[in-house]
Amino acid sequence: KETVLSGIRATGNLHLGNYFGALSKFVRMQRDYDCLYFVADLHALTTNPDPEQLHRNVRSIVAEYLAAGLDPEESTLFVQSDVPEISEMYLLLNMHVGIGELMRTASFKDKARKQLGIKVDEDDENIERQIIGSDSNKRVNAGLLTYPTLMAVDILIQKAHKVPVGKDQEQHLELTRRFARRFNSFYGVELFPEPTNFDFGGKPVKVPGLDGSGKMGKSEGNCIYLIDDEKTLRKKVMRAVTDEGPKTPGQPVSPTVENLFTLLELTSTPEVVKHFRDAYADCSIRYGDLKKQLADDILAITLPIRERILDLQSDDATIGRVLRRGAEIARERASRTLAEVREVMGIRRFY
Ligand code: TYM
């Protein structure tokens, strides 16, 4: 069986972007692959979270993993920091990673831009100058820069073949492949497979926000959470941004309304989607009906998960048991890879 590995940062509750981009795929891949799924708590540190909150977030993500259908008998579930081999290999791999390629990563530039309050249209050279010149209060930390190294290590240390992630993570995967190739060829070994993304529909999804923005994201503040109760969720959907409606038959769908269709395609049946697409085409659509349908279809997915999250969230005994077992398996595998990496790099013992 091929190895599957993926993770989610411990930065808050999971939303529909995380669910359709990642978690729902994790669940569907369980049977056919050798799966490892983890909570990326070290990656969460790049934004200097409150320690108590970070700890709570790790617990809630594990609860959400289990509630969404990850089965600890079938998949290995663990916390990143429970595998210290990852941190050691992160140091080793960094010796083969260029500062330039890290600085050019889109996610780094985005985060650095936000951190320093740089405008979106600023050109790259200016961004780089501002990062280097930034004072110590408004610094862009080195962990943020080396984020892709750590992510590559998560993947490579388990020798994963498939990494189910959303579209926004594809550049990180591309870097992972590059680092794997570079390492293999530098030492003349075939240690790491080159991992690829995976999606059942073929192409990876980008779940849009309901505010007309292209992406649902925690920092965007436009999320529908798995833990949202019915009232909150309906309110969010009914408030989704639309337009004035089609004026002439066959008119192209505006980007904001297309977002609603994208969500409907993820949550509903092809017949329902066709019904509303046809209604749009002949100008008979009522956005209120579309939103009500969308809310119903989302709730059909999220409400059962929500119930289970609420049960699991306070069940530290179950969570502890799952994570202890997961850490053992993940460490065992990671330590084998780390031993190989140390050996080929010449980090060897004399005793
Ligand atoms: P994170 O925590 O930002 O997001 C977790 C997963 O959710 C997906 N996602 C989305 N997919 C589609 N549409 C959206 N609007 C949307 N928002 C989030 C992300 O693509 C991701 O799959 N760097 C990773 C965590 C990580 C990781 C790894 C993943 C660390 N090490 C090793 C895979 C393998 C991240 O920040 O994901």
C-alpha cells in the first residue's frame, strides 16, 4: 500500500475549506492506503500563538478528526511535536534549502506582507527589502521563512507518496518534491519518493468564502465551521454576498454567485446543482431558494459531525489514548528514516 500523509495546523476550529480541501479526503483514503494524519502544532508556532490556546487547539483538531470519521484503528493519528525526529531532520534538511527559494514562496510573502503591513500590489523586490530592514518588533520570524522545510520533513520522514491537501498548499508540495530530488541526487541515493497531491475529483479544490472572496480561510473571517450550530450556520449562508440576479438568458455567472455554486457542487447532488444552474440560465432563479438549499445541504454534512465533536472534545482519555498509540507508530517510522538521513549525511557515531 502507498503511504498517505497530511496534516492541519492547530490554529482554530476546522471550516469547510479544511473539510473539503483536506479532511473529507483523509477519511475516504483510509481504507485503500497506509494513512498517517497529524496535527501541525509546530507549524502553528510560526505565528506565536497563546500557549494555552495552542494546546486547546490541538485537542479540538484531534476531536474533529475523529468526529469526521478518521478511525484510529485504520489510520495513524498523531501530533507533530510528539515526533522529535521531525525537528532533527528539519535542521538537517535546511542545509539543502536556499534562502532565496524560501523567500519567493507565495505563502511566505503573503504572511510577511501581512505582518509588516505591506500593500498587496507592492513588488517583490520591495517586499524583500522591507523584510530584511524590518525592526525587531515587527519582525518576520525565521520559522515562517523555513515553514516549507518543516512541511517537507513531515512528508519525507514518512516517505509519503500521496499528500491530500487543498489548492493553496500545492506550492509547498512542489518545493517538497524539489527538496526530495535535490537530496536524492546530492547523495546519490533513492531515499525519498516524490509526493503528489491527491483528489478524488481530479483537481484539488479551493473552497470559496461567502463574502465574495476567492477563499474560505481563518484569517479571512469568512468561515463556516464544522462546529457551527444550525442557527449560526443558516445565518451565515443567508447573508452570503450575491448580485442583482441574471437579466438576460444565458448570461455568465458573476464570481460571487459562482462561489455559491461551487459550494453547492461540493455539498449537493448533481440534480440539485443542475436545477439551480438552469434556473440561473433562464433568469428564474431566486437566490433565497439557492441559499436555503445550500444551508440544508451543508447542515446535512456538518450537524452529525458537530454532535460527535461536542462529545469528544471533553474526552481527554480517548484523545490521549489515540495520540499515544499514533505517536509510537509515527516515531518508529520517522526514526528509521532519520537514521538513514544521518548516515548518508555523515552524521555518525564513534561509539
Ligand atoms: P492549513 O492548516 O492551512 O490547512 C489545512 C488543510 O486545509 C486546506 N484548506 C483549504 N482547501 C480548500 N479550500 C480552502 N479554502 C482551504 N483552506 C484550507 C489546506 O489546503 C490544507 O490541506 N501547511 C499545511 C499544514 C501542513 C501539512 C504538512 C500538510 C504542515 N505539514 C504536511 C500536508 C503535509 C497548512 O498550513 O494547512
